[in-house]
Amino acid sequence: MSDFTTPTELIDALSKYFLPQIFQTEDFQSFEAGLTVQFRSLAAKCMSSVLEQFDQSLVANKPQGWTIHAKEKRTLLTLVGRVEFVRTCFKDEFGRRRLLADELLGIPERGVFSQGAFLWIATQAAELSYRKTAKAFLEQTGASISHVSVMRVVHTEGKLIKDSKAIHTKISTEKLCLETDGVWIHLQNPKHRKHALPRSVYELARQAQSFELKVACLYAGKIKEKGRTKRLGVSVSCSDSVADQFWEHVFEMICDDFEEQDIKHIIAGSDGATWCSGEHLSKFMSRSVQIEHHLDLFHLMQAITKAFPKGSAREKARQLAFLGKARALSLACKQIATRLDESTRKRRLRELAVYCENHRDEISACPPSLGTMEGTIAHVVAARTKGQGRSWSRAGAEAMVLIRCRIASGKPLVAPVRNPFFTEQQLQAKETYLSKLVSSSVPLYEGHGWDYPYQVNTQSLSTAARYVAHTE
């Protein structure tokens, strides 16, 4: 309808239909619950009827040369419940099976969920467990699904996000901030599915039973808003791959979300891990782009807090770090460590000294304001993947974090679409039809010359008899 308003006649008819129920119940809560279920059922039946009427209109206006092959039933789980409808299967001029209604409406092949239901499940699963998401879908639509179906939706959405291309407006900025870090995800182990591991045992076996998921966060800068600092143009993503492939993924993020030719300066921050260094990005960026790598002060201050007890020694160490005097801080740690007996504090002082020596070029005075990666890791990744004995497969963890990164970046999730191209079977049917047509299209002759091919009929005659020389 042009004004997008509900017809008054329809409202009156529905009111008369549901009026006896409120007299029978005399309870608004019961009436509301019953009305919700019945409206959902009516919406599903209405959608089914509309789809079948749309298919009938396609039958009445089918393309020339197409024939009706069969009637096929399709069931979709939608946001209004289970929708069942019958659509026509055509055969086109090349003998290929064509479901025209599915093609025009963009309904994916062999899909159980509609696009709306698919995105709803993926969004809910980003916050709830798979079983709770299945239960919420049952309450929302009245259709029952399993937690395994929810898991498959998450895996599919993760693949769609990885394969998707940016279609939004790119951000133009000369300075770009980049923060990278890794988070350890507990891997699923079939041997421990029936009982929970103690925390101490988990920590001892963490390297063997966990894997590191690499996370990158890009943003154009920061502004003050309502007393808090807000990042502009945030783009978060992750990758379960080696360092080179991860940085190639970061470069693709930059090309998708920012005007690459406008970038002149990239400020990269990390915790000092080898694969986190922004120097890896120089392989993909233009040589005119200046890449400046800084050590994240959060991790440096964390190491100082562990190495020095409360007091003046800690404050002096903090001042040396803020002034960018990494060598002086390293020497101070070594001198204090030599006067101590073997202890935990001596080991931490030595670790801090080595940490400062390895990253002395990345510890600078008045470093740029970065330090938001830990919050991103905590709220985007760890809030859903860690804690409460959770464990993941590598593909499942990456897919889940990709969905949460997509939501945190303010980007819409990717809905599955019908493949616009023909399948291999359809292409083979066309080639077979054309090969038969070419081999049998040589005109017959009677020994006294031949005229141009005379086509009697395109369908009723056999292929060999369609092209025959005609003489007066």
C-alpha cells in the first residue's frame, strides 16, 4: 500500500473475530498470550498464501519456451513461524530445472531458515548460548530448533562475513590507529566433556589445550563525548591464521573501511609479541605511509606493578617508563635484582629488564593515546568465549568472534543469498542440449540442391526433423 497503513476493514474483521475470546477468558494476560499465538499462526498462513499466489502469477506469465515440470513443496522457518508453500518447477528452453519464485525472491537453495530468521539467530547467539538461543527462537516463533542448528547458523555466518566485500562508505583520514592483540581460547577436548577441569589443571595444560585467536582494531581517532573518550570509525575483526595471513587480513580491513590513498601515518600499538609488530604491515602498505609502532603502556605498567612493591621505587619506575627511558629502567631492574636472593620478585625484575631491552625502540616519551585493546578483548571476545568452562572448536570460535566484531563495528550481519549463477548440473544440461541441436541441424537434401532450412515447428517434431530442405 502506498501509505503503509492497515485497512480499517481488516481491523474491524479481526476485532470481531477475536472479541468472543476476551469474553471467554476475562483475563487480559491470557487474552494477550492467546492473541499472540493466533496472530503468529495467521501471519504464517498469510505468508504461505501470498507466496503461492505469487507463484501462480509466474505460471500465468511464464517465459516463452518454458514448460511446467512439477509442483514442489517448500518449508521455511521464518520470524512468524513455520511457513509451508508450494511453488512451480519449470523447465526452460535448455531443459534446465528452474524454480523461478525462489530465484526472483532470493530464497537460498536448500535453506531451512529465511533470511530474517537466520540473522535473528546469529544475533541472539552472539550473546546467548546455543541452547538458550534455540529456546528463545521457540518462544519467538513457535518453531522448535536444536542447538546444533544454531551452531550451524553461526558457522555459516562466519564464512559469509569472511567472504563479504564492503559496500559502505569509506572513511577518509590521514592518521589511522591500529591495535592488535591475541586471546587464548580453550579448545574442545572430547576426553573432558563429561567433567569440568580444575582451574589449576587447565592453566598447566593451557598451551596444549588452547589456541591464540588474533584480533585487530582500527579506528580513525578519538573524541571526548559526555566525559568519556569515544573512538571514531571503529572496525574490529579477528583471524585464526598465521602472522602473514593475519596481516593480509588487516590490510583488507584497511582497504574495505578506509580510503587507502589518503592514509599517511599509521600508529600501531601492541603488547610486544613478535607477530603483533606493525612492521608486518609495511609489506602491504605503500612506502609513503609512515608506520609507527608503540608498546602498549598497559602491559608495561602491569609488568612494573608486579616487579616493584608499593612505594617510591614503583613511582620512579613508572616515571622512567613515561619518559621513554627504557634502557635506564632496564639497568635499574638489573641492579635491584642483583641485591636480592632467588625469589619471585627477583624473577619478575629480570623479566621486566629483558622486556624493556627487547622493546626499547617502542617505548617512547609521551606515547600516543592507545590502550583500548584490552577493553575490546574483554567486551567483544572474552565476554562470550571465556569463562564458565566454555570450550570451542577453532572454526566455531573464529565464527563467533567475527559475528561479535561485526556487531561491535556497527556493521550489519551478512544474510545468505541465492546464488545468481547456474549450478554445474544446469550448465551441463544446457551444453548437452546445444550439442544435440548442432549435430542434428544439418539440412537434408534430395540430390538436386537445397533451399534454406525450413523450420516447421520447434517443439512437436523430433530434433532431426526440425530442419528439412523444402522444395516447391
